[in-house]
Amino acid sequence: MKFSVFQVSRRGGREKNEDRMGYCYTRESGLFVLADGMGGHPDGEVAAQIAIQTVSALFQREAKPALADVPTFLTAALLTAHHQILRYTSDKSLGDSPRTTIVAAVVQDGRARWIHCGDSRLYMVREGQLVTRTRDHSYLELRNASFQGLENINRNVLFTCLGSPSKPVYDISDPVMLEQGDRLLLCSDGLWGSLSDERIADELGRHAVAESVPNLVEEALREAGSSSDNVTVVAMEWETPDQFASTMGISTDDINEDVFASTIQAGLMDGAGFHDDIDDLDDEAIERSIAEINEAIRRSSAARKA
């Protein structure tokens, strides 16, 4: 497995950066994840950190060195992250729960598959053309999809996220076979809120991710000015074995099956660096999530047979 990757996060005009992102990989599988802690609720950066930490920990546990079932992993990881945020809320006796959006992608067997909740996006670009992007779980997207009765609703408000009292709504993609030079870009709304889909796809298609991502982030900050939101991006460029020439590329072919590499650090960032303020991953929450998924699969299979 060979790919190039670049990630960057800027605070913009906000007092603090509530975005979190990172990637990790084994010999046969790669995970890319980004979370945007939501303002208007306490500890948005905590929710985002819990989310990416939980997804990364579950990936390390399950990718041995490949995931047995990618969609099941993505669903379990998202729901477990949600449960971990609720657990943090209960343990800290908070009156309101921290909340976050999330988008995560797995690359394995030459295919990409992703999941998202909220308005953090994934863009896929091939030969300079936008192949697809995720659709936000917001009233704005519902309005754009011609749903009726939304004219007087604040369309920028999300109707789902991780950490809310209700079970999160999420979408999971079909698998997409990757071709040489395909780009996957995960970003917070600080990027796409200032730049059009066409502009993002054009820049991503013109240059390698190590050049296009910083260009896009700086442009988004300029467009938004002093009121800029946090701008965070992690992007991957897929490379086929016979064309692997990037000096910043990652090849997993020579690493052992038990090796796990990650840019996702435990703990939260403060002025002095990272500090530990999150308990270890709750195994009971993982098992509850997996049981919930299995029950949903059972009900779905029973309904089809009926």
C-alpha cells in the first residue's frame, strides 16, 4: 500500500482550535479521520479529541493488519466515539454534552470507504475532477435536495452530531476502487465554507497534496478574513506500485504485520502541549456498539426475508 499524505490545522480568527485530525496505518490498511468540535456547547475540542482517539484506538485493535469488515468497523467506531463522549459527560457531571462532527475514511485492498456525521466533508478528486463529496447533515443540504417545508428554518444548523442525546445520524459510502493519483481530502467547514467545491477540486487536481493543501488552507483563511473559523485538512494521494515516486510518500510494504503507525496523539492540547484528560477506551462501550450493530443487521436481514 502506497500513498502520500499531508495534514494541517489553523486556528483562524477563533480563540481556540476545536478541530482535530490525523491518520494511522498498518501494513494493509489506512485510516484518515477528522473531527470538528461544535461551538455553542462546552469542550468542543474535548469531543473532537475523544472522537479521533476512539476511532484510532479501535482501528489499532481491529486492523491485524487488515480490518475484517470495513463498513462494520466504521459504524462501530463512530457509535463508540459517540458513547465515549456521553461517558465523558456523565463522568464530569456536565450539564450539557460536548459535541463534534466527524468524517473518517479507510483505505484497504486498493479501495476507499468512508463515513461521516455532521458537516465535516470528504472530497474525492480524480484527474482534476470532483468524483464525489459527502453531503452535510444540515438543513442547508436538505433545502438544496428540494425537501419541502424548510424555508423558515435556519438551514446552517446541523440536525445530528456525536455527543447529542439522540443517536447520531450517519452516512457510509460504497467502496470505491482507487486509481493512480486519486486524492481524498477530509476537511472541516472552515475550508469549504470559504471555498467552492470547484475551487477545492481544481487546486487538489493541479498539485500534489503537500502543495495543494497548504494553498487551499491559506486561501480559505484569506477569504474569511478576521472572522475565519478553524481550518483543518488531511489529504491523501493514492499511488500505484509502479508509479511510486513521491519523496513524501508512505509505503507499508516493508513494515511488519504487527506494526501500527499513527499521528493521533493521546490527550488534549494546552499551552504546554498535550495533557491526559481522557480516560482509557471503554471496552464495554465497544461491545455495546458492536452488539447494537449486529442487532441492526439481524433486523434488516429478517425484514428482507419477510
